[in-house]
Amino acid sequence: MSSSFIQSTGSASAGAGFNILFEHILNAILNVSRKNTIFNSTFQRLEQTLRSMAPAIKKIDSYNRDFDRPEEIDGLKAILQKGAELVEKAAKIKRYDVMRKPMYSRKLLKLEDKLKRYNTTVLQLHQVADGKEILFEVKQLSNQVRQMSMGAAAAGYGYSGGSFGAVGGGFSSAPMLKVVPVGLEIPLRELKKKMVNDEVPFLVLSAPGGCGKTTLATAFCHDAEVKVRYEDNIIYITVSKAANLLTIAQNIFQRLGRRVPGFQSEEDAVNKLECLIKDMDGKPTLLVLDDVWSGSEYILEKLYFKMTNYQVLVTSRDEFKSFGSTYKLQTLSDTDAMELFRQSAFPQEGNSYKPDQEVLEKIVKSCKGFPLLISVVGKSLLRKPAVEWRKRAKECSKTASFLENSEVLDCLQKSVDALDNKQSIKECYMDLGLFPEDRRIPAPALIEMWVELHGLDEDDASYNLYELSFRNLVDLVVIRKDGSEDDGFHNEDFVTQHDLLRDLAIRQSNSASFQIAERLFVEITGNIFPKWWTESTEKVFKAKLLAITTDENFSSSWRDIHAPEVEVLVLNFKAQAYGLPKFIERMQNLKVLIVTNHGLCPADVSDIHHVASLPNLKRIRLENTLIPPNFLPSIASGTIQKLSLFMCSVGQAFSNVILQPNSFPDLEGIDIDYCSDLMELPVWFFNLAQLKNLSITNCQSLSVLPEELGNLVTLEVLRLGSCIELSELPESIGNLVGLRILDISYCASIKKLPEQVGELCNLRKLYMIECDRCEIPISVAQLGNLEKVVGDEETANSWEIYKTDIPGLKITKHKQVSLDWLH
């Protein structure tokens, strides 16, 4: 090892934190590795692996301070030291040295494997996967661990130039910018002056809804100068209307990568938060509280710790004058408003009709400089004929100046009315109010709901989702951009929505009386039910969609309601235990049941037997719940066609249950995602005579698939993505002669495909992203119907030799996806 490397690591070790040591070793390895091109792809993977471990290293460092367990990092220290020596030796290998090159290639691959195993072990030791928000952080780490075979850094959503700074660097929890904000240069400069230069301890960024408060706060967090000041210590929390101090405290601990302690009370939570901030070693720390509503003064007061180098930035429609400084964000100037409108209404690639200047100015001025309105109205007129532009201009000329939310909603309503309703797009938009404010809405939940409710097929439902996103009425985040979305795979995609647009959907749905409304959105605080509910026990409600949201104080003491026509029931809750309401038994038309726990840990769901006798129930989606042992037997004889389990604990339900061979006679699809305790598939899986789609993704403990997999002869789609411990596919896979799509992307432990894969005579698409270590048997030459293979560069190259055997085969080299959605 070179003396310079010894000096750099040695100086870092003497009294410095492990995080600093890690950075020194990383830089030394990178300096050496870039001198050699023979192992270029391997060195790139190592670089990506080490960079992806940086957030985990920070967590390890903090845990060791908290628990005094330095032995946990000794193993990684040794691996890094030996790895640095190996990289330095490999860098000296010449291109013509054919004897030693394979040996060092294998050694470097083993180094990656060791890093992967160590990282996984650390996460398990600290139980980082406790709770929903933590699970999303685990996905960041596991996705980054799976990138051990990746050769390039992930691309960011955000803008990477100008005053808004580059995406990446640090561990800021702020969301990312997708586009360059228009008209925020001056507000950003003024905000930086107050927060960075003047070091204002508490600042309220205030403006009406739809003015761009969140966008400005996000741009501020990603500004280069701001990052220099706060480095990794930017904590971004979305508060929302239903603010809860304990939840905010838990989120702050998570954002900083710390173990979430148990809080005995709100006062205890505040005390532990204050200790946590004091433990930041005097480094400047910024807490951003986004979307704070009037009435949250108590929370702001508790989170305002008057200490050096601690600042709070609040975005709100309220000014909260009692807390000190306020920055009022103004609406866009006429020039900036016109620029933003042009970007929305006249994309560069389109041939949209362009109205005369007078019509254009009328429409833009009617938006009064509100960025949200401008972007939505602009998209609603995209590629519309001249008559539509003139009609909108006439309507705008009658519109008075507005600044109140109700008038903003009126303007947004015109854009919703302009939606093409051939595919029930407008109806789909109104359904979005079913889900809680400021929560990610899983794309599969929407698609499944729309299929049953509006009579759409899955392609039409997906189209509606993309159309709503295109119209700026929702924000659709697509995670895997590898073509799998074209096959209807949206398991990891989700939707977010501005609260004003959600309010509009609810307002429009609530225009009718409760009894005859097609949609009922119910929010229950504690055990206080709405007055119309408690006074109407004998009334019959006509709703087809019913959404009930409860908080952590709800005791599951349900009041009865008679809504026999409900087809979609959405239950949102936040508790450790939750009982399903008995009135479900009378919902004989129920087709879709969605149960989502928004708490930290999987919740114990009881009274599941209430759904057992429903004759039309086709789709069940459970999220972040502990699946009880009686769940599967309760629904096994019914009409269930699709079962989706997301971030659930399935151990009890799968390992301790024996089902009859004729169970689930109509079940066609199973989605299991992020179920960390799934170690093996239950026997009853392989008796499903109608199963067409099996998706088991991001299940880190699944290590083996049994030979009984070959019994699923009706299977058409098999997805196993990101099951990082899965070591092989069974030889019986050759029995799946109806299989059209096989996805083993990011299954880093699979070393070879079985010979029998060549018997998949109907296989059309194969996804093998980051499977460059997976050996491909020559039997794949028999896959005459194979149309598309998607893989990383090395995997794609290994398929090139089979093009002559498989006519029409298209090989796609996949580029890495962005992981910024995790923010």
C-alpha cells in the first residue's frame, strides 16, 4: 500500500469519527481506481457501492455513539482497508496480463459481496426497517446496495445548474426539484439573506395556497450556498392540517438517521428532540416545517428551541406573527407568469395552436400570478383548438380578482371541466379525494380502483393516471423507467397532489347531500363522528365510494352506517391496532377494499372475518399491516381476483396457515412488495389454478423458490425484482410455458439461469437489470418468441450473440433510475 494512503487513513483514525475515516478511504480508493481502465466498470460499481453506503455509515456512526457498540464497525474497517489494498494492486494490472486479470476480477467481485453482506447486517442489527417512513429509507439503502453492480451514478430529478444548485451531496431530506422554478430568483436571494446571512432563528414563509411556498422552500434547501452552511443537517417535514407533535418528532429522528425512541408523552418527545439537536456538535441545523396550518401554534412553540445554530423555516398560509419574522411570497409578475404559462401550454415538441396576444394575456392575467393556476390552466389548453381558447378568454374576462381559496378553486374547476371524459378522466380525478392529505397515493391502488369502479381495463386506467399528471392535476412519480411500465407494472410508482387540487376534488364530490352523494369522504378525529353520521342510523346512503380516515386516538369503536351500494371502501388509519367495521358485512356490492396504516410499524388488524361473505369482493390491498393467521382462510373461498400486500408482516399468515387445494379459485394476481419477513413462499401458492400474475419484489429475506413453482402453468407474468438474497430460479421454471414476462432485475445473488429457461416458448420480455454476474445458458437460443431483453450494459452485451438465433430480438441497455423519490 502506498505511503500516502497509509497517512490519509492513519490521520483520520486518530480520534476522528468513523464517518471521517470512511470518507478518507473512499477518496483514496477513487484516486487509485481512476488510473486504470481495464477494470473500469468494476471500479465504477465499487465507487457507486461506497457512495451508496455513505448514509448508512452516518447511521452506524450515530448508533455507536448512542449504544457504545464500536465492534459493529470493526468488520467494515477491515474490509475497507483490505479493499483499498486490492484496488491499488488491481490498478497496476496491464491490459495484456490475461493471467492475473480474471483473478483480480473475482477478488473485486468478492469485495462487493462482502460490502453488501455487511451493509445488510448492520441494517438488521439496528432494526432500521421499523415503520413506514423508515422502510422507505431502507428502500433507499437496499436499492443502493443492489447498485453494487451498477456502473454510473443515479440521475436526479432536480435542476443541476444555476443558482438552484446541483442535486446530490449531503443527506438533506428535502424533496427534489423536477424543473427550474420560474420567477423565484429574487425571493430565493431574499430568503437566503434572512436565513444564511442574517441567521434569523425563526422565519415564516407565508402566501396563499398555490403561490409556490413549497417550491421556494425546496429550492432554498438545494441551493449551493445553503448546502455549504447546513451541510447534511436540513430536516424537511411536511406537517399538513392534521398536525401531530409525536409524529413530527418521530419523523425528525428518522430524517437524521437516528433510532426512533419511545415517547412517553409530548413533553418527553420535545425533551428528546432538544437533546438530539444539541448533539449535532454545534453544526448549523435547519428544520423546515412545510404546509403548517392555522391552529398549529402549539407545535411551533414546542419545536422552537432557542439555541445557537438552530433555525426553523415554516411555510404556511398563516403569518404566525407572534413568532417573529415573516417573509411574504408575492405572486408572479406578469412577465414571469407569461413565461410559466408558455412552458405549460406550448411545449417545444408540440404543434399547439397559438392564440393572438390579446387572448393569451386575458387568460394569463386571470390566473393572478398563481403558479399552480398558471400551470394547470396552461396544460388544460394544450393542443386545444382556437374556439376553446376564445371561450376560456371570455370566461376569464368575467372573472373578478381573487385571492381567497374558494375563488382559486373556482378557476381550477374550469380546467377540470375541460378534461376529456371519454375514459372517465374527470371521474378519476374526483376519486383522488379518497386518500389523506399530503400522503403518497400508490399508483396500483388507483388503477385497481378505477378498473372496477369505472369499467376500465388496466391500460385505460394507466392512461388516465398519465393524463392527470400531464395536466398538472397530480404529480406522478415513475420509479422504474425501463419499459416495465409499458407492461402495466406500477408497483413502485406513486402520486402526490397539491392540497388545493385535493380540496377541489372533495368540494366537487360533496356538492350533493350526504345521502345521495356518489363519494363520501369522512375524517374522524379521536372517536368523534360527523354529526350527519350519528343522526342517520336508519338512513340509506347511495355512495359508491366511501373513504374513512381515522387518527391514532381512534379506538375502533365503530358506529353503524348503511351504505349497501359501496363498491370501493378505503380505510386510512394510524394506530398499532385496528378493527374492521362490522358494517362491511352489509356492503354486498363491495368490489375493492384498500386498508392503509400510516403509522410507523405494521398494525394488528382484527375482525377480518367481516369481509368473508362478500359475494363481489375482487381486490384487496393491505399496506403496513400485520396479516393475522385467520385472514387467508377468511377469504379463501370467495371471489378474490387480486391480492396486494405492501410493507406488511406476512410471517404468521403464510407460515402457520394450511389452505385447501381449491382455495382462491378466482385469484389471478398476487403482489407482495417490501414484506421483509417473507422467507419462503407458502405451499398453497402453488395450487392456484388461475394465477396469471405473480409479483414478489423488494422482499429482502426471500432466498429460495421451490420446485413447486412449476405447478403454476397458467402464469403469464413473474416478477422477482430486488429480492437481493434470491440465489437461483428452480429448474421447474421450464414448465411455465405460458410465461410472457420474466423480471429478475436487481436480484444480485442469482449467479446463473437454469437450462430449463430455454423451454419458455412464449416468453416475450426478459428484464435482467444489474444481473451482469448471472450466467446465461445456451438454451436461451431456443426462445424464438423473445422480443425484448432489458439489462445493464454488461448483461445486454452478453445477449448480443443470440441475436442470430432469435429473430427480431431487441436488446435494450438500461440506464439507472433516479432515487430522489425517496425524499
